[in-house]
Amino acid sequence: MNFSAKQIVFISFMLFSMFFGAGNLIFPPFLGQSAGDHLWTALAGFIVSAVGLPILGVIAVAKAGSLNELNLRVHPIFALLFPFFIYIAIGPGLAIPRAGSLAFEMGAAPFMPKNLVDSPVSLFVYSIVFFGLAALLSLYPSKLINLFGKLLTPILLTLIAIIFIKSLMDPIGSFESPIGNYRENPLFQGILEGYLTMDALAALAFGIVIANTLTAQGVLDSKKKSRYMMYAGLGAGLLLAVIYLILGYLGAASSSLGQAENGAIILSNIMTYLFGQSGTLLLGIVFTLACFCVSIGLITSCSQFFSTAIPRVTYKIWVILLAVLSTAIANLGLTQILQISVPILGMIYPIAIVLIFLGLLDDMIKRKSYIYSSVIGFVALFSILDTINKVFFKNTWSGAFEILPFYIEGIGWLIPAFVGLIVGYLLGRLRSTSHVTRTNR
């Protein structure tokens, strides 16, 4: 079966909605306000990492055929354990309950009396409704292309377009001088900010949903499926880039409204300036839609993975379990879960990035298992030790880690990855040499 351009657009919309959560709304405006006159240079760096890495992640999974196939190139045990860490960290352990909490804070709390906002019953009732609806829609994954592509994403994009057009008709203000690292090196700082979105993990996780959706639409040929997944990744990436440009511009223009501590406050100030009190309602709808779409995407992808990994528990049961667990965490222990999940997320993110690049370079590596296992092994060792240092030893070992270039910037894993590449290449050569020697005998 061949997909039309219209169908590919809908698949791209679907993937975009699964990526575009509250964090993606908040980061660009804060970058824009901080970068000021250096906005476009900083945004170029941000898009390289915040859009480029997720697109490359989708392409790497598409080239390999599946995330499992990509993981198996490292080691069968890695293929068993690594996906569990990914899906738990970006699913019920962090992203799903956080989406529900943020939707409540930005989409419901501003319109409620303070005594109700402070009452735990309010969040409990809201999260039951929020995750109940998300679970209900996740029960029918084959219909997600229509839900996202034809309904939710067009609504979200239309709302953002209205905000942008209004900002052009009623200019907010002019760009001001950059602050912090954006003053000296806006491109590199933008790359680091995009890196911190950690959307490359989501790219690996969402591959299963896109692949299953394509199968449900009648695309059974593996080569066609991989090609359409790449198209969807590029389409979603283009949409993300456009939205980031808009949000970054709004943030940079908002300096006249006063400096803010985070992107949510910046957006609130912008919406109040542009639309008055109704701006709070419009922003609440945008946040709620973004969080809702991400929750559906994460519940679906996690449920499809766990139902494949543990087939005794059906997909629908997993959907219900994840929705109930996310509701409980959002209400009872989100702060504690964040304290655990964020370090785990930071630990597995470098591993995910090097896995993506190894998958993209597979034609050059020719699937030499030593390179895969060596690079992943060195980066994993660094990430585990770094996480232990931060969580259990309160950065006592940081002096030793800071010897590594770019460690302070958050990408100290580059040198371990390079060392692993050299070691893996040399081990592969030794193996080839010994094999030739045995053959000649």
C-alpha cells in the first residue's frame, strides 16, 4: 500500500503532537528572552539539538526496523533492559504524571478559587478525568492518526497561529541585550538548551506507535514502513522548528514586560498583554491540549511496548494500569518521583544519543558488534558513575569528572564515547586478524 501526501501529513501531525508537550512550550520563550538580540543564532542551535536529535532518533529506528533490532546490535541483555528504563522514565515514572500536573496548574488552577486549588481533592478529581480520557482514547491506537492528525494537532496549531498573528498586529516590544552565556556564545548555549529537552528518548519510544499505526493502515512492507517513518519524522521536525521559532520570537519580544523566572510566566505575561484576561483561558487551552496529546502518546507507546515484552498482560490492561499509576503518582508522590526519575533520565539520555548515531552510521560500522558494545559500555559506565556522584555523593567526585571537556555543560560523555569507538574498532581488527590467521592455517 502506498500512502498519499495527505496521509503522510496526518502521520506527521500525529508524531508532532506526541512530541509537543508542556516542556516544549516553556523552553523556547525562556531562551528567547535570555538570548535577546542573539535570538536567531541561539534558536538555530536549539533547533539543531531539540529538533535534529529527535528526527535522527526516528530515522535511526526506521533504518533498523525497530528499536529492538537497534538494541540487539549492542547485546541481547541490553535489548532487554534499556527499553524498560526508557519507557518507565519517560512514561509513568516522570512524563505522564507530570503532564497531568502541569495541565492542572496551567489549564484549571487559574480559574478556580484558591481554597479549591490548595485542596488535594481538586487535583485528584482533575487527574482522574484527565487520565481517564487519555486512557479511553489510548485504547484504540489505530484511531490515533485521525484523533491527532485531523483534530487535536490542527486545533493546537491554529491556536498558536492566532497568538503569533496577534503579536504581529500588536507588537509586544523590541529585543534587548542577551544575558548569561547567550552573550558570548549563543549558538552553543542554544544547542545545550535543546539537548536538555531530552526529546531524543521520546523519539526512540514513539517509533513503536508510528510503526504499529502504519501497519494498521495497511503498510506491511518493511522498507515502505521505514520510509514513511522517516517522512513522519521530518514532517514533525519541520513543525517543531516552526513552532520553536514562533515561541522564541515571542519570548525575545517580551523583555519589555519584565524578566521572568521561567517560560510559563513569560507566556502568561505575553497572553495577558495580547488578549487581556481571556489570554489566560487561551493559554490554558494550549497547555491542556499539549499535555493531553503527550499523555495519550506516552500511554500508547508504553502500553504497546509492555504488552509486547510481557504478552500475558494485554495492551488494554496496560493502558488502564499506566493511567491508574500515573494518577496516583501525580497526586501522591510526584516530587519524590522526580527526584528519582530525573537522574535516571539524565543517566540514560547519553546512551540513547550514542545509540542513535551508531544506528545512523551502521552502514559504515557494518554492524560490528564490538563498536556498538564498546561505545555503549563506556558511555554507560560514565553515566552510571556520574549519576551515583550526583545522587548519592552530592557531587563529591565532580573534580575528577570536570577534567573531561564539556562536562560542566552536560555533555561530558563525548570523550568516553570516542574512547569506546577506538577500543571497539581495535577489538574488531584483532578479531578479524585472528580469524584470518586461523583460516590460513
